[in-house]
Amino acid sequence: PALFMENARKGSIVSRANSIGSTSASSVPNTDDEDSDYHQEPYKESYKDRRRRAHTQAEQKRRDAIKKGYDDLQAIVPTCEQQDFSIGSQKLSKAIVLQKTIDYIQFLHKEKKKQEEEVSTLRKDAMALKIMKVNYEQIVKAHQDNPNEGKDQVSDEVKFNVFQGIMDSLFQSFNTSISVTNFQELSACVFSWIEEHCKPQTLRDIVIGVLHQLKSQLY
């Protein structure tokens, strides 16, 4: 028994020594593994990361474009200039910028229509002046060609006949166009009749017709 116990004690000592050795060995750093980690390949961006980055860049560009658009509107539209000094340098909101832009565009449309109407009126006046110019030139030319023709031959009665012929012609259209149901309708019809039947070209035709008729009666 004494020999058996001695052998068991020796075996226990050897076993503990082996375990200590294995523990020490495991605690020693593995230089091969460290070298392999140190020389790993550089990180490769995944497809998902690339899509996320591209989406972020596109979104930023879109926001920059929108901001530039609003800034341009504020610079172009006069009504977008800051008028309320109580709020200092506070920028106008996008909703206000859009509303002021809409109001300004509507104002420009009204101004354009007004100017077009003024241009149309000026064109009519210019046409009437051209007609009068041509008539006066014809009268002057006729007087220069025959300076003594018709001298002292036109009496007051002839002038009255010319006036009467013009008025009679105008009264025919006036009588057929004017309604006398009430004063308001009469006023509206009078202005409508003037615009329709008292145009320079219409009056010119009436005067020429009256003069031709009197000329045939006199000669």
C-alpha cells in the first residue's frame, strides 16, 4: 500500500505539471494568426451601401435644386422682397413665396391684357389718322390742280344739305339699334351704337356717299 500511494502521488504531480504546461502554452500569443489578421484585404463596399450612398446623394441634389428654385423666385418676384421690418431678416416660407409668385403672375397677365387693348386702340386711331391724311391730301391736290373750281359756289344751304344727309344716314342705323324701354337700356344702346356705326371708316363712307349724291344733284 505504501508503494501504491507513492505512485499515485507521483502521478498527481505529473498531471498537475502537464495541465500547467498546457495552460502556459495556450496563453502564449500566436504570431501566425496575428500576421494573417494584419494582412487582411481592404473593406469592400457592399451593393446595399452603394445604393444607400447614391440615394443620399440624389436626395441632396434634389433638395439643393428646390432651394435654388425658391431662391431664384425670391430674387425675380418683386413682391417677395421683405416688407415687414419687424421680423428682421427672417426668410419667407415656401408657401408665401409660391403665393406671392402666383399673385405676381396674375398681375402680369392683367397688365398684358390691358396693354394689348391699348395697342389695339392705338392701331385703330392710327388707321383713322391715315384715312384722314389720305383724304386731306386728295383735297389739297384737287385744289392745287383747279384752284378756282368751286370758289364761292358752295352756299349755306349746300352745307346744310351735306350735314342733313350725314345725319339722316346715321339716324337710320340709330333708330334701328337704339331701344328706349328705359334709360339704362338707352344708355347702353347708345354706346354700343357709337362703337359699331361711328367708326372712322363708316363715317368716311357715309360722307363720301352724301357728297356724291349732292354732286350729282348740283351738276
